Amino acid sequence: MTFARSKNIGISAQKMRLVIDQVRGSSITEAENRLMYMTSPAADVVLRTVRSAAANAENNDYLNRDDLKIVRITADQGPVLKRFIPRARGRAGARNHPSCHLTIEVAEARNN
């Protein structure tokens, strides 16, 4: 099993999960085709990480790219940047900038 990780992505984990649910369990080529035509900014990050996981499998474990399948894909919550935004009458409101960590594991599909 080979994996790739992207950390501290400036997108919330909830929005990232909407994209990764579309490619969970699919082959690498099928996942790339789906992600290329999605309009979400999260799809670009997932596409880059999928390509990185496939490259890691090819170069490190000598696996064939056409036989690879996404075995596990997760988006976990990362650190939250807490900032203040000015409000009326001299007060301050909270503004949270969420982030997430994306992990993709790929392995050869079992063709029986």
C-alpha cells in the first residue's frame, strides 16, 4: 500500500469530504477523469494528491499505474486559524479559517 498526504489545506474538512466521496473506491484513471471536470477548488487539491499517490506507487513500489485503485481516502480536520473581524460599536467578532489534512492510499486492484 502506497500513500500520499497533503497537509494544512485551506479548505474545511466538510467541503473536502463532499469531493472525496465521489472518488472513493475508484481506479486512478477514473478518479482523475471525474476530478478534472469538477468545479470545486477542493477537486484540484484532491487531483494533485491522487496523482502524487500514483507516482509514489510507480516509483517506490514499482506498481503499474493502470492497475491502481484508491483503497482509502480521508479528510481530517487540521488546525483552525482564529482571527477577529471588526463589528459594530467597537466590538469584535470571531472569524475562523479552517484547514484539513488529506490522505490517499492506493494499491493494486485484485482482478480475479
